[in-house]
Amino acid sequence: MDVNGAVAEGFEPVREAFVRNFTALGDRGAAVAVYRDGHKVVDLWGGTKDVDGTEPWQRGTAQIVRSATKGVTAAALLLLHQRGELDLEAPVGEYWPQFKAAGKERTRVWHLLAHRTGVPVLDTPLTPAQAVDPVLGAEAVAAQAPVWEPGAEHGYHAQTYNWLTGELVRRVTGRGTGEWIAQEIASPVGADFWLGLPYAEQARVGRVAQLDDAPVNPHGLRTRPKRAVSEAYADPASLTRRAFAAITPLPDENDPAYRAAALPGSNGIATADGLARFYASLVREVDGGTRLFTPETVELARAERSAGPDRVLVAHTRFGLGYMLHGEASPFLAPTSFGHPGRGGALGFADPETGIAFGYVTNGFRKTVTADPRAQALVRAVRGVVGV
């Protein structure tokens, strides 16, 4: 398997793991980037741009990253807090009066980021056409009654995170989340990340698809979900199934119109370098320049706010403010890491202690939710290099 790009001295095991992802784990097209102390040390890509094509993956090839989008959107809200424009302890209703309906009056801003709002589902799911309309999405979650008392429990808001966070950004800034991220995050950092793909960038993005084959796993990582998880996804009445079905039917992720829309929790598009560079900018100055988070905001982001049985994912999960934390369901580099996976593939995270920032994108999605074996194989290689 031919792999393009380069690694810094000492990071050769990451290249070896990346090659094995193609030869043993069935990757069709993918890229990985790693920064250390704000400087790139891994930049690799290989395979095909389209999951079902022959055109080779290029240095600037980008892919949809699904829920890895949530980590970038979380940064928007945390930056607004850092700038004094958003109070994390305030009721959401102070910024968005309509949200106080149906028993959500005491919902606080930080509850949205920690998946404690109690509205992971919609009693009436939105169609893909309705979902990309931010007004309709905001109206739907504002009217929705919570399935648990806001703040009392936690459960992954897989789809409703789109409209909860997007509307809050709009209420505070007067701008759409995609526009705000482009102007305040992606452009200053120089990160290839788009929430609402511009027409001029469409040719860079490959076709994606769900891969149903289950390759042999040489790393000993679990690739099949536990029985309880499988049963929850199979039950139409479960919170799990209903949370992921808040948009029904599933959108066509290859549709240019869908990619041009802005769903702040699920349809961001990025290169591996874009994800890694974004996370690098949260904990260090990138290439001696921009840093987004102050040390205090980093600690806010990764301070545990939710932990234990997840009402939606049917697993033990840990969340800070908008970020998954290191644990069984989301194994990052070290206990100090924070980031976010995309269902079935993409992963981005930062580790403040080692200065490592990581980004992986692929065009072939597996049935995993939070810990894809291909991404984890690369994380294991980085962990071996840095000795944590």
C-alpha cells in the first residue's frame, strides 16, 4: 500500500499503523495528521478520494466528519464565554426565550454542552429538508418536552445538538454558526474546516459510504457493540434509536445541498490536517501564531461535567463542555485528553499535557459510534511514540 506524506523523526510507527489500516482494517481512503506543541509532525494520506472511486486521495482532500463537528461547535460557544458574551451558568432562556417552554425553564447553557438538557429526541422527527432549516430546527427543540429533568442526567444529544447549539450561537452573535466558525475559528487558525461547504470547495470532498464488511482486527480492539447497545439501536422506542432518528430518513451525505447546509453537530467537513490544526490551536500557538483557548478555557472544556451511564449511548461516557473525555467509550491519548469522534470514522482531539493534537478522516464509515478501530490504531501508535 502506497502512502503519501511525511512524518517527523520518531513518528514512523504512525505511518506503519496507517498502512495497516488499509491492508488489515479495510480503509478505502483516509488521512491522518498530528501536531506536537503547535507544529505538524505527521501528515499522511492514501487510498482513493471517493469510497467507490479510483481518483487518488490528495493532500487537500476533505470528508464529512459527522459528530466530530461537535467539538468545533463547542469551541464557538466556549470562545463566546471566553470573550464575556455568553454566561455558561445562565438559563438558556435568557438568550432564547422560546426555549423555556415545556418544563425547560431551568436549563442552563452548560447543560447543552454536557448533554444534560433532556431533549436528545424529537417527538416528531424532522425530514432532511426540514433539518437543514435552522429556524424549523430551533422551533422543534424549543417546543420539545424533556425526557428527563434538565441537568439531572446525561445522554448523548446526537442530532438535537445541531439546533440547540446553532440557535444559541445565532442568538448571541446574530450570525449563523457556520459563518461564525469560518470567521472566528477556521480563518484565523488556517484550518480546512467548513460548516456549510462553499461551492468553490466542493471538488475537494470525496464520496462517503457505510462499509458493511467487518475486517479482521489485528489490534485486539472490540469492533462489535455489546449486546445491550445492539438491542437499544434495534428498538424503535428506545432513546438511542429515537435520538439518532431525530432526522428521518437519514440525509444523503453526498448531496451537495446537504453539504452546503450547516448542521453544527453532524455535517462539518474537514481535512485531517484541518481537524488536527484546530485542536492544536486550542492548547498551543500553531506554528508560533494563533492560539484560540486560554489555559482557563482549556480547563473548562475538559473538566468533567457528565459521567456514568449514558441514557442514549447505553454505555459509560464522560463529557466536559462539548467534548468527550478519555474513557472506555472514547479512548483518546491519555486521561488529560479531550475531543470528539464522528460516528463510524473521524476523530479529533487535543492533549494539553503532551501538546499532541490529532485528526483522522475517512471516506468509509464503520458501525462503531465512539471508538473506531482504525482511528484507535493510530492513537495507539502516537501513544507509543510520546510514551503516555
